[in-house]
Amino acid sequence: MRYIILGLIMAGLFQVFFWLSRDNLVTLNESSFDKIESLSYSPFEGYDKKILSSEQISYDVNMLENFTNKLRTYGTLEAYKILESSKDSKLPIDLGLWIGGDLEDNNLEIQRAIKIIQEYPHRIDSVIVGNEVLLRKDIEPLELYAYIDFLRDVTDKPVTTAETWDQWEKHPELASHVDFLTIHILPYWEKVPIDRYNEFIIEKYSVVEQLFPNRKIVIGETGWPSHGYNNNSAVPNIKNQAQAIRGFVNLAHEKGWHYNIIEAFDQPWKGYDEGNVGQYWGIFTTNRALKFQLSGEVELNQYWLYQMIAAIIIGALLTIFGLKNQRVNISHAFAYAIAAQGMAFGIVMAAIYPFINYMNFGMWVMWGMGTFLMIPLVIITLAKANELFRSSIGVPPSRLVPLDLKSQNAPLVSIHVPAYKEEPHVLAETLTSLSKLTYPNYEVLVIINNTPEDYYKAPIKELCEKLGEKFKYLDITCTGFKAGALNTALEYTDKNAEIVAVIDADYKVESPWLVDLVPLFDDPKVAIVQAPQDHRDGNESIIKAAMNAEYAGFFDIGMVDRNEENAIVVHGTMVMVRLSSMMEVGGWGTDTIVEDSELGLRLFEAGYTAHYTNRRYGYGLLPDTVEAFKTQRHRWAYGAIQILKKHWREFKPSSKKLSPRQKNKFVTGWFFWLSDAMGPIMAIMNIIWVPVIIFVGVTIPTIPLTIPIITAFIVNILHTFILYRTKVKATFKEIFLSSIASMSLQLIIFKAVFDGFIKDGLPFKRTQKGGKAKKGSSPIKYEMILAILLTTAFISLIYTNDTGIIEIYVFAATIFIQTIPYISAIIMRILELYSLKSQKS
């Protein structure tokens, strides 16, 4: 525990250092000022653009009087509501008329404007007929001129129209219809970096000034967003917003310019029209909180201390939860604590996302689902990191079976070889290898089950007679698949047998197997002795080499790790079980399709011990095809969920049948299946979100939808590369092939987990081996569909990201990562077809 505490302290200090080293208080060089000349004010709220109450508008106007000398409005309806709600205020407004493509609405705007001018002449400074009408091309220039001229005829207030600076350049005749020019200069939208803000303003102001000398020019809109997407080099954040507005106001005072800052309050409804950025141009949030002071230092994140404390606490809890009941050294504890603190930072950033973004329904859905799925992904990623650190820099394993065991005992071992329609030449090799075992006291039960064809039976029966009295030939009919056959075989087992060993029908066993491992049963608490699976046909083709490399990692990494906590996964070949212990817990179970693993768990629950050696004693055959490879993995994953559903009560804290360390290993193993199953879900979520980003321009919940996926991918790469090199002693080629084979199974694992939770009693599907597999027409159809959709989404995001938005590139990278499992499945199929072609030639 002392190492865990020390790791917690050291990792926590790293978290503190990270937060303290961030430049949270920024001093800007611009001199201070008391008020802004004018602020845009739109009295709406929410995504539905609901107009504020009279009380709220009155509050806003009274508050804004402390920050500005004037307000600019954009439509007559809201202008009238502002004036009506703030009759006690003297704050003037520039009255805006919203001119668009609807002529009837335009006429109503004009009539209301005339009425407002008549009722509130002392509050109206000027009239702005239309806002960026020519830029949007809502009406023809001549129509706009007519509206302006009409207003100039009916009021003595100065009349203008507001357009971006370049529209005045494109339509110089517009100047002859207005009393003064109102120009918009918005460097952010023109991709200008913040350090060129004032330079750009001067440049464009000068262009208009030179075109229209001796004319009054008002900068009707300028400003900078505090949040949202970058626009190439133009980056929105609080610091840049403060720098832009402070710097510009001082520049305007120096130049004697008239100006209006957009805008007073953030406007969430603009998220639908202007993407994520349009919502964040206010100097106040929608909660009426000032984002930065008009003088003095700028605080970029006023909640950083709470975020830091939360991250440290969450990181500490993740560390304690991940390392408790484990044997660790300081290197392991510190490395894991650092990883946990990193994950905690991501969790905190995901949690605060709704508090720093204006959320519409779609964003809530994506954030909620992403955050929900982030939880198991974090657990799995930390479990992978834990296994990586434990196996590479942690305490070396101590429970691997030594190679020099000796015993005076030689209990009878009954070796059971179940065979269902097994190719005779394959089974014959297995039986011949068993006949050469050097152990003195064993029998072999050859269990031909549910196989009526003489083709499969006759040669084997003849061989058993030839091999001698140790070999018993059984021709049985049973239910319960392999488990049923094994249970039936118990009736024919020698009554003196103490140990039952199980061998798959395709395994060639090496002669020292029983001599080396049976001595472990001298300990009466030992009920299971497991040797690894391996294969003898891995060099036949590149597709089989990939499969073989993928299997090896589990037996040289995962099983060695689980063995340290007496929590191995029992496999139905190369396994020995104490017969009395097996009968005590009910024999082979027929209510799951993974009778071997389920029996092992029952024995652990009964308090028995298992031993594992990673020395190879037997070599079987690999699946013949990609489809067979997937079928086998579906059976394993489906069976794991069956076991989880059957035994979940034994993993509750109140249950004492398993030790905490055993519970940890089994739960982690099940989470590995669940994490693979989440891959397609998150991929589909992200595919759905891509059109929203491209066509609506709405931001993505970056942290929950991207960072965990990228982090998990990096951890998996490191986990595979480091441990395969150090523990499996694999070559770079083998590591690459193993990764391709492993990732290609993601969709079938998703299907298996899904089936496991909603379907009971799926039949046992035999893995086709020995050249008898039927060639499926399209074993990767759905993987190809997902690969195409994800690749299309990736290319679309990159191609349409004209403004170089960083978040979109990150999201695109995430989608590219999500394509890898399905591309891997395609590669496996290509390798299979190549192998078939090579065999024919």
C-alpha cells in the first residue's frame, strides 16, 4: 500500500504542476477604459430565440449603462420592446430595421420604425436600414436604395445601412443614399490571426476612407468570439476576445473613430446559422456574467482550482481502485497513477463541457452518449495500462509452474478426446501423439459423439484397437454439445482415475506433458492445471500466421498475468482437472457454450487453486478461414457473457466465494469484451454526427467523442508492441499480423456481446479446422459497409474543412482510427484469398 500512496502523491504533484504551469492570468498591454461606445443588443434567449421579459430587458439595459454609451438593435420588434421596457433609461439606441426577401415583412419593419421614431425621438440616435442585406443577396441593390431613401424622407434622424467593408467597395453608389457609412470589419471571419487584428482593421478602414473621403464612417460591427472553432489562424478564446476588444477600443479612441462592438450577450440561437462560433461573441454570457474585465488582468478560467481538485481526487480514486489488492512496486504504482491522473483530467474536461458550451438537443444527446460510453472505455484503457505496467516494469510473476517438478505419486489420468465429425487423419495424429506419452498411468477415451457417418468412425476405431488397451473407443449420442459428450464420457472413465485431462481432437501432444504437470496435484487444493494452446500450422499461410500470432499474446501475457491471482481462464484443451473436485461442483455445465471456462469459475468459487504454465505441450490446428476464426471468437465472447449472467452475484462485494483479486481479474476480462463491443456503437454515433458538423457547423463534444478513443488506441498500440516484444518474443511482422487479426474481430465481438445479453441458448458452433471448412461468400460484408461509411466520413470531414478547424481534424483522426478494425477485417480477407491462390498455384 505504501507504493500506491507514494505513487498517488507523485502523480498528484504532476497534476498540480500541470494546472499551475498554465497561464491562467494574462496581462494585456492595452490601457484601460471606462466604457465601450456602443454594443449590439438582441433581447432574446435560448435556441428558439424567445424574446426576454420586460423585467429582464430592463435589468439588461440598466446593467449595460455601466459598460456602454449606446445600444445597437437589428429589428424593430425587439427595439420597441427594449424602449418600452426601459422607459426610465436615457441610453440611446441605433434603430435597426431587419430587411430581407419578404416585401410584406420589410414594409412592416418600416412602419414600426416610423412609429418608434415618433414615440421615442429622444432615444433614437440613428436608423440602420438593413444589416448585410447585399452580402446575403436578400434583395437587389436598387430595392435597398429605395428603402433607405424612403426613410430619409420621413425622418430627420441620420439614416444608413450596415454592410461589410467590401460591399461598400463593390457598391460605391450605396454611399450616395446614406447620411453616413456603417461598415463591418470582422477579422475572425476573414481568418486573420489575433496579433494582426488592429492592423487589419486599419487596413480595411483605410480602403473605405479612401473610396469615400470626407464621409463619416462608423464601424458598425467588430469583435471576436470567446469560444468555438478556429477559422484557420483565427482562434476564438477569452484571451483573444479580450485582446481584440481592448486593443480595438483603444485604437478607436486614438483614431477618433465611431464604433459598435458585437455584442453585449452571447446568442445561443446563432448556433444553427453560424455554427458553434456564432453563439460566443458577447462580452457577457447568457447568465449575464462578464467574461473579462475592461481593465487589469484577464482570468482565462475562473474555475481552474475546482477542476484541478476534482481531477486529483478522481485520479486518486482510479488509482486506488485499479491497484488495490495487487502486488505492485514503485515503478508500476507511479506509472499507473500518472495514467489515472491523465484519464481523470479527461473525465473532468468532459464533465465541464456542458458548462462552457451552449448545448442544443443534438449536442446533449451526443455528449451524453459519448460521456456514458467514455466510462467503460476509461476503465478498459486503464486496465490495459495496468497490465502493461505490471508485465513490463512491475513485480515479476512468481506462480508460473517450474519445469523441474518431481513426485512419487502417479495418479491415474483419464484423457478425454471429444470428436464430432473430425477428419480421421487429424484425429489419428492426436491419438498417435498420446500413445507416446512418457507418463506411466493413463487412459485415453476417444469420444465420437453424434457422428453417424462411418467415414469418420471406422478408421478411428481401428486405430484405437491398434494402439492398445489404454485407448477406449466410444461411439455415443448425446445432448449438450461438447459438454454433454464430456459428461457422458465420465460414465466410462476408469473408477480409479483421479485426474481428467481434455484434449481437442486436433492436438498433437508432446510426451513430457503429464510427467511435468501431474505433480502439481499433490497439493489437494489444486483442481486445475492448464497448459497453453498453440498451433502447428501457423507457417502454412500468412493468414494462419496472423491468427497464430494473435492467439499467442493471450497465453504469454494475459494468462500469465491472471495466473498470479489464481484467476486463469480455463480452456477445454491441454487442461487437467481433479475429478473429485469437478464432481463436487457438478461436472461439466451444459447451460453455456463455454463449459471449460464456466467449470473453472465454479472451481474457483469452491475455493480451489489453479496453476498455469506458458510452456507449450500441445499443438493444434488453426481455423481454416476468416469466417471460422470469427465463429470461434463469437463463441468465446458469447460464452463469456453467458458466464457473466450466470455468476454475476458472486462478483458483488458481499460475496465471499472469490477473493477481491480474482473478482478484479474476471470483471476486467469481461470488460475487455465489452470495450471491443463498444467500438461499433461509437463508430455509428460518430458517423451520424458527421453530417451535422458539415452541413450545420455545430461543434462536436471533442473530449468524450474523440480523446478517449485516441487514448485507448495509443494505449493498445503500446500494450501490443511492448508486451509482444518482451513477453511473446514476437518479431515486428508477427506483432503487425497479430494486431490486424485482433482488430478484425471487433464487429463479431459486438455481435457476440449483443447476442449474449438478448439471446439465450444459441447452439455451439464448431470451429472448422483441418481443411474441411466451407468457404463463405462474404464473411466481412458488414465490416466492408462500416469501412466505407467511416472512410467516406473521414474524407468528407477533411475535404470540407476549408477553415482548418482543429477540432474537426481531431474528429477526423478519431474516425480514421475507428476505420482500422474494419480495414483490418478487409486485410484479413485479402490475406485469406491470397493464401488460397498460393495453395492452388
